[in-house]
Amino acid sequence: MSDERAALQAVVRHAVDLDGDYDGIAPSITALKSCGDPALVPLLHEALDRFLDDGNFYGRDLIADILAGSQEMAALPVLLRASSRDLGDDQDSLSALIIDLMDEDRAAARVTVLEFAASHIPELRRTGLWALGFVVESADADLLAAAVTDPDPRVRSLAVGSLQDPSENNRTFDVLVSALHDRDEQVRVSAISRLDYTGRADAVAPIAALAADTAHRVRAWVAYALGRLGHPEAAPVLLRLRQDSDSHVRSNAIEAFGSIGGPVAVDALLTLADDDDPQLRARAAEALPKAVDSDPRVERQLAVLAGDGEAEVRAATIRGLARAAGRYPQAVPLMVGLAGDPDPMVRQRVAVVVRRLAPDAAPDILRRYVDDPDQTVRRLAGTELARLTDPGAAGQ
């Protein structure tokens, strides 16, 4: 026990004083996770409480990692309680630990999570509703539907996020459609974001109805969601959003035109591609490749944009072509034709996408770029060449 106690003291000291880097304390953490001594658990809880009270999320995460490794599912309630304390961070590490624990035994995790979701303490309830989304079952429909009408907007938003997949679940779909009319902006955004990947044609009209929402963030999500849904009947609404007072809404609407395709959307993008403003042409160049299958005019316009007089438009064309990889055979020769562009901005973009877009041409282009006059091009080329030769890094 004395060795484990000393290791824990070293971890606590490291987190408090930031004494050395993580690599130096990692062996102590590994040893504590595997020691299995139940007498150490109260000390770990004490250290966790200290870090929570001090607002030290780094220390919280170190102790949470040890608890998850040594106690496994028994640590889940402790970690959920820790998550319910807002220390001002994004909780990415802690959330990942909790999700991994729940994945190990969903049935056991659900017992704990449902207790939290039914708690009368708001912070614990919110944490339980968040966690429920990772172990949700059809039996939770009533609990979540009730939570979507809770007086607390944070509860409503979390409940929306934890509902079962609405793609084929009509009850969930109906609950989300109702949540689109919530008085809280974040709840409306959460509902849109759950509906936007379903592909359901009947999601277009209720989402499009929020195109005049008073919150620009909601309107931006509407434009994004309509693009994700990918149904051409959204084009008239996107035309209105294209004229929105908020630049983010307008940008999302332009991007969505490419996703939905169809004559109206393509006409809008072709008009932008011919605009005097190079920024608008660049936006069109990024969006058009996604619509290449829906209109023969798109391919001709992409060739024009690849030869545009503004470097930002040519670079944007490459970004768009990369998104259409596999669907547009001419994407490769267009991109390869820009590999020798005089502007470093364009060559930088080629260096970033060539490995994915044109793997056969990539080695020659990247080797040339290693001696490029532009320092950034040289750096990017070196990184991408390393990924070509290292299978373990190929997906990075």
C-alpha cells in the first residue's frame, strides 16, 4: 500500500504543481490503474473531490482515469458525479472515459445512468440524460419525451440529443419536430441537428419553416441541415437564406446548393461562379463539385473556375474537387493541372489533397514540392510524403 500511496501522492503533486510533463507521471498512473487495492479507493475519491473543489480539471481527469482503470463499472457513478460539476472545460477526456465504461457493459451502465436521469438534482439529471444517449433503448421513449418538455432548457436540449435515431423511428421524429418550436434557441438548434442527417424528405418542410427564425444561429443551422438532407425541394428556401443579413447563414446556404443539386440550386451556383466578387466565385467553386452529377453545366464551369484569374478561386476549386473525389473523374486532371500554379496558395492546397485525390500522381508532385520556393509548400509536401510511406499514418 505504501508504494501505491506514494504513487498517488506523486500524481496529485504533479497535477497541483504541474511538476514535469505527463510522460513523467504516466508510469505511476499505469501502476495505480492495475494495483486493484480497495484501500486505495477512498484516497482516490478524496483526491478527486479536492480537484473538483479546486476547479482543477487536469487533476480531475488524471484521477478519473485511474478510477476507470482500477474500478471499471463501479467507477461510473463517481465519474458521472464528477461530470456534473462544471469546471469550465469541454470535458472531452472525462466524457471519453465515461463512454468507454458504458460501452463495456451497456446493461449495467443503463441502471446507473437511468438513476441519474431521474434525479431531482438538476446537475445530476442533466448528466444522466447526456449519458443516456449512448445507451438509449426504446424503453426510454417516455422518459425522454417528458424531458423534452422540462422547464429547464438545458434538460430539454440534452433530452433532444439523447433521443433514439429518428431516421426510422416516427415517434422520435415527431418529438423532434415539436422541439423545433421550442422557445429556447439551443433546443431548436439541437432538434435541427438531430434531424439533419436522417435523409427523410418529410424533415425538409419543418426545418425550412425556421428559415425566418429570429436567431441567426438557428437560420445558419437550417441552411446547413437542408444541405445535409439533400432534397432539391429545399432550393426556394435556400435562395431566401442566400440573401440573409448574416454572413454565416449566407455561406451555409451556398454550400447547401451543391448538396441538394437540381436546376434551381445549380442555377444559383452558376450565377455566383460568374460574379465579379472573387469571394463569391470561391464559394461557388467549393460547392459546385458536389452537384456535378445533377447538371452537365457544372463540369464546364469547374474547368473555367480552375483557370480563374484569382488564386483564391483556384484554391477553392481544389477544395471542392477533393470533396467530389470518386464521383467526378475529371477532378484528378483538373487538380494535377494546377500542381504547377504560380501562386503558393494554390500549390499548398494541392499538397494537402493530392494524396487522397490523386494517389498515383501524388509521389511525383510531392517530391517536386519538397524543393518548392514556398516554405509552407515544402513543409506540407514533407508531411504528406511521410504519410505516403508510413501505412500507420495514411489515415491522418
